[in-house]
Amino acid sequence: MILLSVPGYHDINLENLVLDFNGTLAFDGKVSGKTRELLNEAAGLLKVYVLTADTFGSAGRECAGLKAELVMVDKDNGGPDKEAFIERIGAANTAAFGNGVNDVLMLAKAALGVVVMGPEGCAGQALAKADVVVRDINEGLGLLLNPVRLAATLRK
């Protein structure tokens, strides 16, 4: 669990981390070694879920060894599927990371929405719904692992 009290902002009590796979956690369907390390460290604090339609067909292989539950979403209905998933596990206690149009609903619904502007870029709609923008997944995971950084970003 990560408890974050942010001056001038709402308190955040995170229990879950939900990550989009392609473009967010992975680049071209592959997860880097550093990202694996940071994600497994975050899994010591939060229940981690990776949501994907598995565009590259590599999610199962790439998520092997991660302390995360892989959850498949419909390739044509991914946005609503992702939103429904975080509602089921508790959106008020969930940080959601994404970069695409199909991540917009979950970014807006989550207690903390983080958009990742990695090599694939991010959709403008996702950017508009995020609470925080990071250049890559490792920066985003670093914010969770060092919540004082996150508080500095969000405080008013």
C-alpha cells in the first residue's frame, strides 16, 4: 500500500497498480530489464495487474517472471474493459498507467492516472485525462517507489 497525503490535493491510498502493456509497460511488445526490476519492486507495495489485448502476441512471454497478474481485454472493446476492471478492483485505490485512446477511461477513473509518453507517444485524449505525465515507464514506477516525488508533482 502507498499512502500519499498531498497538500491542496486529495489524499491517495493506493492498493493496486494497473498497467497497459503495449506502449506503456512494453515497447514493441518487449519489457526491458530495468522495467522488470522496478515493477517487481512496486509489487512489494501494490497488487499489480497488466491489461492487454496482446497486439504483438508477446504479453504472456514478456510478463513471465513479473509479480503481476496478466489480464486480457477485448481488442475491439479494450477501453470499456479496462475501465470495468479498475472499477471491479476499486478505482479509488488504483493507479493506472497508459498511453493510448483505449486507456482514457481507466486513466480518468483511477485515483491516480499516469500517462507514459514513451517511444510510441501518447494519445492526446489520454494526456488530457492523466494526473501525471512521465517520459517513460521507469520514471512512472520511480514515482510510486519514491512517493515524495509524486507529492511534489501533485501539490497545489
